[in-house]
Amino acid sequence: MSTFVLIHGGGDVGWSWHLVEAELRARGHDVVAPDLPGDDESKTLTDYADAVVEAVGEKRDLVVVGHSFGAFTAPLVADRLDVDVLVLLAGMVPSPGEPPQEWWAGTGYESAVAEQAGRDGGLTGNADPFVGFYHDVPRELAEQAMSKERAHPSRAAMAAPWPLDAWPDVPTRFVLCTEDRCFPPDFFRRLVPDRLGIVPDEIAGGHCVALSRPREVADVLEGYASAARPER
């Protein structure tokens, strides 16, 4: 069995993974889904990684998963721990030395959103969170998620260069969401091969797929874990 280390995205908390966590625990796995230290403008990406490493403790057989902005933290964790596989779920793939606040311009994000919005009538990039983020999440669950939002990431985390000199030497997988209205699928189909040299896998669902399709997310993550340790 594996220990899944689930790292939430910007403005979020570990609760965002609770349905996926339940699925994985029901299958006999262990799960760590910490709250990163939000609401503190002095905290850096290294501080976020410290919090995750501390939460993991002595657990082994690790699968580290970063959702959205959590992709800036997940590789830092994978660089410090013995990890079987690193997974980015709709993750903002960082580049060495790139401050997160420059990621948007550096990846061509805005033009990609504008192009997709032109095709779907303005659904992509929509400012209404129930349209742009939670469109496939049950309304009550989406409202619960929004009630937990925090001021995260910090200004310090956004401004400092991403601290790794190179991607960690760990098997890496990427999952894009085919109905994502935050990060258009075609955007990731271009960015992921360019930055990671791999072809992303795809899952049906919007940006908050861990809430809308937790069983399917758990299936994908468990499959990666099994492939990383086929002897199990």
C-alpha cells in the first residue's frame, strides 16, 4: 500500500482532498493532506514544503500529488523525500528560477484562456467561481469549498524564484482535466511536453475534479502507485 501526499492549490486547504482521501483509505492506503501555512505573507514555497515534509514524518512508499498551485510545492517535497512517483493534477508546472508571479506571462496563459473563451462563449476564465471553477461540483459542496478559502499563496511565495535548479529525479506524471475552465486543456497539452518532456494523461472533469469526480481521481492515482511498485 502507498502513502498519498496530497497538496492543495492556491486559496485552498487540505479538505479539498477529503473525498479522494476517503476513496484511497477505503482501498487500504494511507493519506497525508496537510493545510499549507496560508494567511502569512512571509511564508515561502520552502516553508510550504517544510510543512508537508513535517506532516509526512516517517511514512514511506510515497506518492506526492500537487493540485494547481500545489505543483510549485510538490516537486520541492519530492526532491527531499524518497518518493515513488510525483503527480501534478492540473498543476502549474514551474521552471527553475521562475517566480510564480511570472508563470502566467512565461507560459502564455492569458492568450490560451482568451482563445478558449472565444470558443466556449466565455466559460473559460469566467470570474464567477460557480462557472469558472466549480461548474461540475454539486452546488452545496462548492459553497462549502468556497467557505474554506484562505489568503494563500503569500506575496513572498509568489515573488521568490522557484528554488530548484532542475526537476527532481523522480518519475513524474501529469493529469489534465478535459473540462477545466481555469487551465484550458490545449494549454497543458502544449506546456507539459515543453516543460516536463512527457505527454499528460487526461481525466474528464473541471478544475476541482477532486471534488467532482473523486473516485476517478483515486483510480488514476492508485494506478500510478501500482505502476511505480509493480511487485505489490
